[in-house]
Amino acid sequence: MDQEQARTIIAEWTREHFGKFLNVREIAVVRRATGRVWAGQLYCTSQEGDIHIGQMVISDEGQVLQGIDVDQLINVLVAVRSSNSDTDVREALFGDEADPFADFNDEMNFSDLSDAAPASDDGTLDAALRVTDPDAIQAAVADCLLNGDREQLLKARELLPQLLAYQERRGFVLQQMGELELLLGELEMGVQHLEAAARDYADLANFEGLEQVAAITMQVVGEERYLRSPVRALYDQVRLRLRPLQQMADALFFVGLGDAELSALDEEANAVTIAPGEVLLREGDLANMAFILKAGVLSIRLESPDGGIRIVRSCFPGDFIGENSVLGEYGATCTATVQGETEAQLWQFDGHRLRALASKHPEILQRIESVRTLHQLDSFISMNESTASLNASIRDQLLGCITGIRHVPKDTVLSPAGSVPRGVHLIVHGNISFRPRQGAERIYGADQFAGLRDTIHQLPLDGEFVTAADSLLVFFDPIPLRDLAADAGPEIIAVLEKLE
């Protein structure tokens, strides 16, 4: 499904239930633990102006997951009518929840940014800070670096962090920040920025950038420290993962399959090659092909709610792509855009034929289902407001903590009072209740994690976690989760805590 199809479905639903009283405005794709959904904002035009009534959510198959009713419409209109200020209107519309546009407004308040910036004699820095064009900011940085004196280097230090908001530049910007700190004599700060650049380059399999960072790091810290550094580990890891496959059976996806399954897969595969920049799959297009990457690098790109595109990870030799063509319902669409970052060689499968083959070989079907689940959860974590900042290696470790996905009946005790949680649960469908010994219960709903904070810090519960409805839950092993938090540092712990 694409944006216009989603708009049509939502508009038809609102017209059927409310006539021409409501208008559909912004349509955005949203990532959930179950996959993609579409959210449309509903407005009513009145003498007070356009009034935001709420949102409607539909699945990628067009099913209504969340609508609005007459009571909700009346409550909002009455609240707006009786409000005397903008603040009251916002409270009436959004209740106790934060204003969803507050962060957006803050980010767009560039006057505050320029007012807070230190002035310079020629106004160069002030002017650059008021410019939102990343190319203009980069040009201002280049001018400062070209001058080379300490005052200009300090100006470049203030400018560069603004470019971190542009994902496609992050690795290069972090590398520049590291080199700049080295020029200013700040060795440890420079090394930290170089390590961050290496992680960003590794996420996108930018081996050329990783080589540059590795060379700089070894030069400034010496060979002995470099050999123990995260930069060296990332360099070796990416180089190993880029190694082409010699045969399909070498793919991790196929390890352990019998000769009969491998032979059947080999008969269905066709060899294809794509060029750098060529789109293999496009989000929203009909899903009819699946692939195993043999050599090269592909990028996974997801549509964001604001309509932009975000690169969330790279695919390496052995990765399986296009599982929706095998498992999706008739008319299923691609849930991500896959593009060649280098020349890439692949084994291509017709989705319908692979579906028929998988129905005869349950082990193949089970593996494709596992891939789809991991891809859906990775997309959810990658685009989640709290965890979007996590790099791919941390997300992989988080996904590696998953022990299974199971249906759990209502009133099942997941973690009893007085003990550290037995595990962490991500809710796909249903609800989990935390029932404290004293006070009101807390209800966790779809796409929320339950028990994460107490698990990470190994805190005994002063209540119990119980399913409040029949639920589908993702189970996470608490031991590797605690190890992940311990190794990652306080900034990662803070991000993980926000999930709950």
C-alpha cells in the first residue's frame, strides 16, 4: 500500500461514518512491532478554524485498526468551544499526553538557536547558524578549517554538530569532528569521535570511510592501542562480513538445511546483478521477488512519518531479502526500499514459487518466518522515537536477546512480586498489567516493553506483571539484556529505559 491508497481508504471510511464533516489531512507510515501501519489525521472545519479530532490507523492490508467515534468527536468539539486559550485547546485535544507538535516546533525555532550563538566580528558564525541548508553549513566549516587558526577551529567545532541531524552525512561529520579535536590537542575526545564515526560507517558498510578512520586512529594512538580499539574490531568485522559467498549453501540463512532443501532452492534461483544506486525493491511496490545477497552491499531504507527516507542498516552477503513476497497475503507490498550501495550479485526467487516450495519444506518456511519477524522488529526499533539513535550493532544485540514469540492467555503471571523480572516482554497484541502491592495498576499496550527498567537494574518488583488480556508477546532473555546495558554505557541505558 502507498500513501494515496491509504488516504483513499481512510477518506472512504470517514465519509461513510461522518459524511463530509471530517477531512483527512496528513497521511504517514508508522512502524509497529507487527509491521507497517498507516495513520491519517482527521480534522473538522468550524468557525474556530480547523480542529484536530484525532487519528485513524489502518493496516498495510487496509483493515481499520483505530478509528474515532461520535462521542470522541463531540468531546473534542465541546472542549474546543469552551476553551479560552491556546493552552486550554491543546490540553483538551491531547489530554495528559505531550503535545505531539511540541518537539517539532522546538526544532524549527531557529531564531532561538541564532540568538544563543556567540557573535563574531564579521558575523560569519551568526550567519552560518541561521542557515538551515547543510551544504551552506559544510561550506562555512570548510572556510574555518582552511583558515586553520585556533579561533576558526573553535568556530568549526560549534558548527559541525548541526550536521549530525543529516543522517547521510553522520559518518563523515563525526570523522571531521574527530580530526578537529586532534588539531585542537584533545586526543581522547578526538578518538571518541573517530570511534563514533567508525560505528556509523560500519552500520552502512562504508568500508572506504572505515579504512580512513582506522588509518587515522592507528596514527594517533599507536599500533598497540589501535589493535585493542573498537575501530579495529569494527574494521575486521565489516571486512569479514563483506566476503562474497561461493555457493548458496554458505549463507547463514541456509546453515543446517538438508541436501533435499538446498537442491530444491538451487533449482529455483536465478542469478542477477544490480549497479550502485539501483533500486532492488521499493517500499509500497507489489512484493513478488525474494533474494539472497551473494556479493556486495545493499542499504535498507524506510519511509519516516514526515515523508522522508531513513537508511537503517546495510545488507551483507548471506542476507535474505523480500520475505513479504513469500509470506504476505495476495497484493502484499514491499515494506522497505532496498538499494545497491555497491555492485551487488544476488540469487533471485519468484515469491509465489518459493511459497509453494516452502509449503513442502517446513524448515524453509520457519526460517523465512523468523526473518520476517526480525525485520519487523528491527524496523520498529529503528524508527521508534526512543531507539532511533541506536546504531545497528546495538539493535542487533537487542534483537539477539529474543527467545521467542508466543500467545499468552489472560491472567498469566509473567513476573511475581518480590523478585527481579523473569524476562522482558514486548507487546504485539493485547495488554500487560503491573499490579503493585499499593496504588493503582499500570497498563502496558501494543508496542510497549514491560519490565525492562527493573530487569536492567536487577530491581525486585513491588508488584507483579500479569497479562490483562489474551496477548501475543515477544520474550527477551534478561541475562544478555543486562550484559548489553552493562557493556553499552549510561547513554544506551537511558535510551533503553525510554522504551518503557
